[in-house]
Amino acid sequence: MRDFLPAEKARRERVLGVIRETYRAHGFDEIETPVMEESSRLHAGLGGDNEKLAYAVLKRALTADDLNAAAASASPLDLADLGLRFDLTVPLARFYATHRAALPSVFRAIQIAPVWRAERPQKGRHRQFVQCDIDIIGESGALAEVELITATAATLSALGLEGWSVRVNDRRILTGLLDHAGVPAAQHERALITIDKLDKIGADGVAAELAENGIPAAGLAEALAASGWELLDGNPPAWLDQDAYRDLLALRDALPHVDLVFDPTLVRGMGYYTGTIFEVAHPSSSSSLGGGGRYDGMIGRFLGTDVPACGFSLGFERLVDLVDLTTDEVQDAVALVYDPAVPVSRLVALKTHLVAGGSRVRLEARTKNTKTLLERLALEGYTRFAFVEADTTPETLELRALTVG
Amino acid sequence: MRDFLPAEKARRERVLGVIRETYRAHGFDEIETPVMEESSRLHAGLGGDNEKLAYAVLKRALTADDLNAAAASASPLDLADLGLRFDLTVPLARFYATHRAALPSVFRAIQIAPVWRAERPQKGRHRQFVQCDIDIIGESGALAEVELITATAATLSALGLEGWSVRVNDRRILTGLLDHAGVPAAQHERALITIDKLDKIGADGVAAELAENGIPAAGLAEALAASGWELLDGNPPAWLDQDAYRDLLALRDALPHVDLVFDPTLVRGMGYYTGTIFEVAHPSSSSSLGGGGRYDGMIGRFLGTDVPACGFSLGFERLVDLVDLTTDEVQDAVALVYDPAVPVSRLVALKTHLVAGGSRVRLEARTKNTKTLLERLALEGYTRFAFVEADTTPETLELRALTVG
């Protein structure tokens, strides 16, 4: 978990502002849920491996009996009734089930918020990190996917990112492919975990690992080789799910300006996906910048009634490292370098005067080495400065330009 | 802990935006710390009663031995190594001690973030709530107090709040007062807890409670009666601390536009205050909207070297209930009410066209009762709408005004 110093915090807030405004323009509405959810909800099987990484919060007023019982059963989680969320999807499903009556029939949600996972410390992994999720609940058609991808593409463009593409697939296509390859339904999940490694271990590695696990997969290698849109455009193979086929063509048709790559081997980790899945690939990053998909069965787990849902999550931490917004919004920022003899009331009057005129203003006591001081202020983003003496007034204040170097 | 639905979330973000921008204009820099701090820091005696309300986070990979040991000693906190912060001051002190070398010699910090306290559920109290803190570290003079109060006053004005005042006092004045009244130093803290109740139980109640606790307080009632600036303007009593006297007059001199009320009975709960203390009173609220003071000894607890510090915290939850920003920024928001037969690609092209023109756009499927639909959209803040048919193009799109009622 990290501290953010002023320059980095300002950068993060600017990037978050762009994301929030773009999503809002696309008709999504921001909501917020508490950082803690009930343990039973966090451990309901919807978070995959992430459930194991959830931070648990101790119950209040634990008795000696509680402690003895947990010791006897060796179940520390019995001592926790709340936990920190590990994603924003489980909280959204709970939120929607609670507030459905107050929400539009098709609800487009924005969530921009931190999540926590007790990962082992390693490069590029953080235990607290921000996710930017948009979800559409209540829309069963491909319009949901198209709006999610359009809003995400607009956001990446607004952030000045180039060269990215959106890889798409459909869980129904994967199911058809596995059936066609002779993988028994009970082994689908296991097989998908292996196929998900295709990028890393290659087609031969996948075949070897499947064989190792005793999973028959006769026609798989051939099907995996024939990837991309050509699979859909020629004579689509018989195992290609017809609904998924129709939805993918609708996506391509509606998103002519997005570099959309159909990849029938794309898996996405979470078990709750039921239809389209997608992720953003960027040449600078071996892992994706974000992803998502359709999860039509999940809301029903909380609500009792199935409601179609589809979401797209951007990994903010990777994104913020790639984005360069330094040339944006250079606000007029003035440093008033004052002599310690100037009365406080005069300093504050001068500062208030400049703030009222629209400047950002910092009071800075004059030091012996003025040059070093001014250089530091320029590096911190201050664009102008003035020396303030005991008799300086707003009228006699002489503002000069501050430049780096 | 609460969920925030779209309208309330948008209101909160607008108010936070005003607070953040005003503080930034006044030369403060935003930072961020993780929501969890080490248990040992949270329970170092700097949080007063709030320490007892801290949520504790279970250690990872607890063994049966750990559980047995905690059961044997009846110490559930032994099972936690982290906890959720209960305020933003302890994290700031830790942050400053860690990053001092990278920060300006006088550091003006903004922290706008949630904190958690395991309060019993009651009206107006929440277990997760947002605080807006500004702190100045490294400035020993009254300039710090003046800048904090100026920035806070500007923020309250920017939020359109009127009728508030800032009550000020100084811990050194309270000490002088108690010495003068014959309260032994060892009983000062206890006596202050009683004086803090003056508003609720009156001067007689205070005298009775002091007597009950065996605290001699001969001249206290008289001194408490002579409150306000007249105490400073006439012949200041001998017990009035001279440094505090000078600082208070400097505050009044530098803040002519702020309704500043000197109240020698103002206590503020936290034990770490060493000088000026202040809080914002508002006629609509019996409790304060925020407060703060000087805490010169605290940073030294983390750093080893004393560094002067002073802070002002606004209670965001009370503030947001008082603020009315409804007339602000009516963004152009367009609802495209579409016939289900319109292809997805056309819907998205129309939407993208309007978004590019600066509008916020939502696609909304046409329902049988169009009137009800349009009324709901108007209530949600949509200002224009158009019906979209299969042949609608950007050129033939007919936008009409949407009005409530």
C-alpha cells in the first residue's frame, strides 16, 4: 500500500476526472458503496481466487468464548463479520439488489473506487488499488456491450492513449469449442484455465498441459490456430454458437472506429461470465489495461430474479502510469515570497486578493538562497512569483514569470 | 455504512470538488494515504477515545497457535496487524515523518478521504464518513492558523453557507485559567472534560460535576462568565497566557472578514492540542461543522524531532446536508428515446455524435407510457430528448426541451 505525494496525487485526480467526465457524458451515473461488505457476501463464490485475498475485519466485542471457538476450529474467519471488498462487481450486485426499485430499468453505473487484495508483495502489484468500472444492468442485447466499449474507447482517447485494441470473445464460443474438441463439460473450467495460458506457453504448451491433466482435446489445436474475424467471415464452423456469432457481428458493425480483435482463445479469469468477454490490450503492457464481459446470472444470486448485466473494468494503476497529461491545464499559480517581518494580516490580504482573481497562491518565507527556492517552486508547478515586503500592497505587487531551469 | 445512489453521489462529488478547488487555490496540496495503518500506530495514544472505535484487520495466515494464544490472553487485537484509520491526523503525522525530505519546509496538506469508526448505530452517526482536512506543518507562527481559517472560510462561502462563525480559544489559556482556579495540574485533563460540557449542563452543572470529582475550582465560575473579546480588550486578567493573548489578537487582526468569536471555555476533545483551538459553529447545527487546532508535539512522536503543526478538519457529512448546489452547473443532458427496432449501430452513432458536441447522453428504450418515461428523465436531470426511429440521422434528430412537471 502506497502514499501519494502532491505531484502524483494531482496527476491521479486529473486522470480520474477525465475518466469520470467521459463516462458521465456517455450516460453512466456514479454510485458509491461502503468499502466493507459482509463476509458472507464476499465469500459467496463470486470472486474466484480473489476471495482468498480478501482482508477480513474483526468482529466487535469478541468474547473469550468466540476466541476459544475459533481456536478450536482453527477458523480465523469466524472472528470476522466484515471484509474489505476485493472488486467492485460483488458490491454492485448487492447494491442493485438493495436499491433496484429506485433505479432506472436499464441502469448504467460508474464506480471509481479502491479495492484491496492481500497479494504477496511484487512489482506492479499493490494491496490497495483503484478500479474504474462501468456496468449496464437490465439490458440483454448487444447494445450493452457496444455502449460499454464505446465509452471505454472514448475514455482511452480522452486520456491521449493510442495503439490499444479491444480483444473480444464469447463464453458460448469457448463452450462450443470445448464440446467440439471432445472435452467433457465437467472438465471445461479446468481446460479454460489452461487455454488462458496460451499467450505464455503457446499451443504446444496448452496441448501438453491438457494431456497432463487427462483432458481429451482432439480438435482444439486446429480450432485455436484459425483465429480472428476470418473464422466468422468465411464458412463459420459448425461448433460456433449462433447467438454469439450474431452478437459479435453486431459489435463489429456498431464499432467501426474501434480496433476490435476477435480472439476465440480469450478466456478472462472469472467464472461468472456467461456471454461476451473483452479486454483492452496495449503494446506497452503484457497484461491488459482492463476488461469485462457479460454476467447474466450474478445479480440473480442476490436478487432471486435473473437480471442481465455486463461490465467493463479499467485497471486505473496501469492506466495512470501510461497517461501523460502534463501539458494539460497549466493553472496560474503564484508564489508570494515574503520577508519574515511582513505582518500576517498583510500576507493574508495579498493572498486573498490573488485567489479572488483566480490564481492558486502559496505563501513562502524568503530564504537565503533565493535562486534555489525559486527553482523548487517552478518544479512544483508555480508559474509566477513576487517578493513581498512590509509595505507591499496589491497595487505595488510585482509578479514575475517563474520558469524551470 | 451507506450506499450512495446517483443523485446523492453527484451532489457529494460536486461539494467535494468545490472544497478541493478552494483549498488548492489557497496553496494547499492534496495527498493520499492507504486506508489501513499499522495497529501499533493507530493505538499509540494519539487518537483519544477514537482508538477504541478502530476497526481491526485480521493478520494473514494465522496459525492455530496464534488463535490459541489470543484466546488464552483474551486479546483479540493480537490477531490484527492493521486497522482502518479513525481520523486523518495520525496518518498525516506518519506520512510526514516518512516523506519529510521530499516535502516543502512548510507543508500545506489537503486530505479528503473516508475514515471509519465502529460507533453504535444512531441518528447522524455513520461508521464510514468523509473528512476534509487541511494541515500546515512546519509553521510555528499564527500565519498557520490564519491561513487555515481563511481557506476554511473561503470554502464555506464558496459552498454558499451563511451565518457560521469560528469560535477560537487556546489551550494555554485553559491551562492558565485552571491554574488560576486552583485546579492541580494532574486534574486538568479531567476538569477540561467537564468544562467541555458547559453548553449542555451550564455553569452550575460544571461547578457541580467538578465538586463531585473532588476538583477544587474556586475562581472558575467567575472567569467563565467573563467571556469573549472583552476579556482581551480591557485589562487582560493576570492568568491570561501572554503568548496566546498575542496570537489571538493577531488572528483577529488578520481575519477582519470572519465572524471570529473568542470563547475561553472552548475545549475541543483531543488531548494532543498545544495552542490555538477552533471550531465552526452554524445556527442550524448543535454540533460543530468542523474544527481543529495546533498540535506541536505530535509529529515528534513519529519523527523524533518536534515540528510545529496545525490543522482544520471539516466534517463533510454535516456540511453536505446543509449545502444547496442544485442551481449550479445544469449540464446539457439528452435522452435518446429509441424504438427497439433501431439497429444498435445507428443508436451508438447518434449518441457518439451528441457526446462529441458536449452533451451528456443516455439511450432509453421507448415504453408504452411515454409521458411517465419523460417525467422520470426530467427528474433525473435530463434537459432535452428526442425520439429515435430506424431512419433517424444526426441531421433529422429533433431535440425538444424536457421540463419537470
